Amino acid sequence: MADLEVFLQHLDKINGIDSLDLAKTLNVDHQKVVGAIKSIQSIGEILKVEQRQHKKWELTDEGKTVAASGSHEALVFQAVPPDGISQAYIMKNVPNAKIGFSKAMSAGWIRMDKSSEGGPKVFRKVESIDDLVQQCLVKIQKLGLDDITDAQKNEYKKRKLITEVKLTSYFISKGEHFTTSISKPHVDLTAEMISSGSWQDLQFKAYNFNALGVPPTCGHLHPLLKVRSQYRQIFLEMGFTEMPTNNFIESSFWNFDALFQPQQHPARDAHDTFFLSDPASAHAFPMDYLEKVKKMHSEGGHGSQGYNYDWKMEEAEKNILRTHTTAVSARMLYKLAQEKEFRPVKYFSIDRVFRNENLDATHLAEFHQIEGLIADRLLTLGDLMGVIKEFFKKLGIFKLRFKPAYNPYTEPSMEIFGYHEGLGKWVEIGNSGVFRPEMLLPMGLPEDVVVIAWGLSLERPTMIKYGINNIRDLIGPKVNLQMVYDNPICRLDK
């Protein structure tokens, strides 16, 4: 408060003053004066403050060098002895010789003889020079004057020796409640003040009811969880029912065999699948259904030739970390087939799956799959494409492409691609198709029932929506927690 009172005592002697002039008078930095003004303003109407804008010319770094050492043209002139010197020497040894040589020639200070032996030679045309450029820049630097001609201003500005800067200052005068003695206003009204009545003689700081409160310390949902909730809400809006997905560990039977995926398929190799060592095998299967699956693989049926190989129980019993949530769909369809009368269903699930992938910008060994299926009569591939387009339309992704593909358990099959604006390319975001009769009929579903299904990625559409180029920046140990904090709300375009 002592510094502020010194400031006010000086102002008490005059009617008003600019903060720049006050800083010079008190011999302090201008920003310190501005800080004092702001502090006094926060107390009350002690001062009247009017903001002002000033323009002034200042030397650039190059201009400061010229003011200290001389202009470029003067340095060139000084480098020329009375008997002359080669132009090559000047260009090599004098700083900024190119512009200095040009300016010295234009001023008539030097001349050049191109007929000299050994190359062009430079001679003086005058005995001495008056370096007006340096003199003018020194004047601006020391005295703070800008009373130079417009032609000089334009020339020096063009040569980048000076630059015009804007300064903000404040004209201050006495306010309605001006005083030279100030005290810090009280913030809290205490019980002692009320009981003694001292509060009547005290000055309190005004409450700012428009000020924002301190944000409460809290956790923040990861973008994946927020986008996941959006996916779930969209599915529910479209009339789907969520499937239970609480078993990360599946037997190879439900993960592969029930989906009519042959036991020799490359996806069942160790380099694509995580196998469990303990417990290594599963044993509880619906045996009548298992026998039908075995027969469909080894012998075929219902017009299919199957795969004609020796189906082995020990392969089906192997426990794995599920490679897709389609295993959940197989369980739900089998459960549906056991009901007395078939009823159309629309199922979805969102949960983690595991694949022995090499990590890169678009692949992880652990990621999320969004599984959806519709079981009804007379469904077609067009229904599948329409449902997927409508789903992504609700999500705000309109650029979609479908590409024919092969899946052991769907025919026809399609890969789904979405355009990533950040990467500037199409990124695969899902797979889809119509479940094969070889998968559905052993379950006991009616022959005229068609099941359309799809498996979508959660991470890649999230990357598209958030503009993330590397999937490892979205999930895993490389995640920037500040990114999670800065995205407290998930709002997807719809």
C-alpha cells in the first residue's frame, strides 16, 4: 500500500497526467505504473482512468546496429582507400555490402572502373561524407523523436531500419472518492464486526456476482467412453437391445466353430490369437448343437458341402481371449433358436476384443468392437447397407464406402470405410455381411430367417471425430491426460 500512496500523493499535486509521463517522472517502469492504476481501480472510484493509444517510431535490431556502427553505405565508403580497391574485396569483407554499395553509388560517394586489371575496381568520388542515416537514427534512439520527414520515414521503413509501434497508456485524474490514504477493503463480514458494530465504519470489497467460480476438482470421462455412450444411445434410439458381453474369455467353439470358421483358418493361429494357458480348455457345451456344428464342418448339410476335414474336439475346447464380439452374437442366436416360436430381434453390444496385432498408427492389440445384428425374415443386403448408413448418419459421419470382402461366416460380406479428414484417406471402420445358413441352421433357426450383422470399430470413428491421427494417442500409455481434460463434453454432429 505504501507504493500506491506515494503514487496518489504525486497525483494530488496535479490535475491529471499520462501514465507514460508519470513513469518518467517517478523513474519507474511503465508497467509498474499500470499495475498500480489497476490495483487502485479495484479498491473503488479513487481515480478516473482514460485509455489512450500512442504511436511512435523505434529502431529495429538492424537499425540499432546502424546507429552504433554507421549506415551500410558509409561502411562501404570507409572501406575504400584513396587509391581504390577491388569490388570483390568489398563484397566479401564489408557487412551488408550489396545494399551499401548500391546506396553509396546512388549518393555519388564512390565510382567503379570496370576496365581495371583483375576485375572491377572501386574509387572514392568525394573526400568525406556526412552519414545522415546514422545521425537520424541516433536522434530517434536517444531523444525519442520522430520529427523526420515522410520521405525519410518511408525510406528507413523500407530498409527495415525503423518500425512503428503502438503503445497503450492511461490518462489518470482524481476520482469521486479520491484520497491519498488508502486501506485494503475487507472481504469477509465476521461475527465480531456485527456484535461490535465496527462494520459500519469499514470499507468492504464489492462482490462480483458475474465472476466464475473455481472449477471443482473432478474426474473426466475418456473420449472413448463418451463416444461409446453416444453409440449406445443411437442403438437404443433405433430399437436395439444390448447383449451381455461380460466374458472376455471364450472357447474356440463359440469364437470360431459356431461361426462356421474352419479349424485350419489362419485367424486361429497363435500369431493372430491370444491363447490361455490356465485354464487351457473349456468343457461345458450344448452337445447336440456341437454335433450339428461338427457335422456341418466335416460333412456339410442343407445343400452345403462343408469343409470336408476331420473336425477335432480338442481344437474347439481351447480357451482364448475373444477376437470379436461375434461370439456373443452366436450365443444369443442359439438362445433365440431354442424359443418355441421365432421372433424378430435387433441386438447390439460394445465391448473389448483382443488380437495379436503389430501396433501401428491404426492398430492395437486390445480395442473395442461394436457388434450389431438383425434377425428377421426377407432381409436383404440393401437392408444391411441402409441400417449402417442410418447409424453413421446419426453419428455425424456421412462419407462411407462399402467394399466386397470375404468372411467365413457371412456371404455376401462387405468392409466399411469412413473418410478421415486429418489423415486425408479412407480408413476401414468395420465389417459386415449376411450370416451364412451353415452358421444359422445348426442352431435350429427357421430356414427363411435371415440375419444381417456388422462389427464396427469404436477407436477409428473416434479418431475421425476428434481429428486424431495415431490410435496410440487415443488409448494406452501414450495418452495425453490433458486431452482427456480438455474434452469434457462429447457432442457429435447429427
